[in-house]
Amino acid sequence: MKIADLITWFEAWANPAWCESWDNCGWQIEPGILQEKTRVLVCLTPTLAVMQEAIAENANLIFAHHPLIFNPLKSLRTGEAIAEMVRLAFTHNIGVYTAHTNFDQVQDGTADVLAQILELKEVTPIVPTQAGLGYGRVGSLEPFLTLQELLATIQTRLTPPNLIFSPTADLQQTISRVAVLGGSGASYISAVAKTAAQAYLTSDCKFHQFQESRDRNLILIDAGHYATERPACDRLVQKFQSLNLDWVQLSQKDEDFRQFFA
């Protein structure tokens, strides 16, 4: 399959026109590779380490969730990470394509994969956007779990380096309804509270957002940005593999960018 055909297939599933106005979905760098056979490296965040990995693997496309370019660039200078990414991309004919908030909304996107990992039933979007799609997912646990069991399940299946949750008097309380949203989902707390979810799995939550959740009788669970979005990248690799591409692999150089001192 040519790169142009892969992008056409993907955009029929997760249209970049669906991305938010502040976002930057679609081509970040396209150095004239559309007619080449696809050798794609999938990653969460396009970094220099991932670019070097793509060069070593003779890949011609980096397919990322996070955009390489968020804001209009004012300059490209030697020693800057984005400038170096651009230089290497054109030198080695490697494109960089991003699927961000459009990928968040779709079936088998970031939130949908989290819901599947927790085996939620009767799943619906937290905030619908169109045709049954939308941001986040909320559904039922069958069978019900205690909060302690839910936390243990998240720790086992997502393996976050650190798991933060709202203070609670009873880890043995029964949890039957859970909401999930990969990445930075604290701005959706009020929407989640309206879904009757008892617990909300997301990331990048601040001190007062935990307070807000407690005040809304919602258990907020922060598993970290990387742990809540990386699984969807793995699912994307699986979908690409079904297309019989020339080569596809999940990046081994993706980074969490955080360490925790034990």
C-alpha cells in the first residue's frame, strides 16, 4: 500500500477536519513520499529519538498521536528540536503525520481503547460529537469491582509509573460505573459528573481538580498521560498490520518524560 492510500484509508475513519480549532492534525512534514510503499513507525510523541529510530529502521512515515507542531513557527534554527526533526525528515525522506483530537473521538481511538481495556459494557461517549462518536467513554463494570480492585486492574493493565486517586474513606466501596478519557481530561470533570460515573480515569490532573471531583462525589484516578494514551498507539499498529503494509512497528523510543523517585 502506498502512503497516500494509507492516509486516505485513515482519514475516512478519523477525519482531520474533526480536530479542535487549537489542534494541528494531519501532515506535519511531507517530503514528497506519498507514492512510496508504506514503512510506518507509530508513536505517541514524535521526538528526535523516534526520528533516529525511524532512520535506523528505514521507515518513511512516522505516524504520531501528538502533533510535532502545535503553534505557527516563527523560525527554524540549528540546535532546536523541531528544526532538527525537519532537517532529518527531508534528508531521509521521512514524513510525519499526526492524528490527535480526531483520533480521540473515534471507535478504537484513545478513549475507546481504554474502555475496552477495562472491559466496560454499554459504552457511550462522555461528550458526544457526531454519529455516536465523541470525547471520552463511560460504561458499566460487569461484574462490579471494589475501588481497590479497580485500582489494581488499572495498575496491572496500564502499568503506570505512578497512580494517583482521590482520597476515599473506603477502598472496599463497590464501583459499577466508570468513565475514561486518555490524556489530559480534567476539563471534562463536570461532564463526567453528569454521567453518574463513580470513578473517572484520565491524566494530568491538578490539586484543585481532585478537590472538585471529591466535591462532586467522583473518584478521580490519574494514571499519567503516557499510560492512558500509549495503548491506542498499539491498537493502531494492529489495525495497520491488517492492511498488509510493507512494514509497520510500534516505536520503542517513545518516552513518558517523567520519572518518580521511590
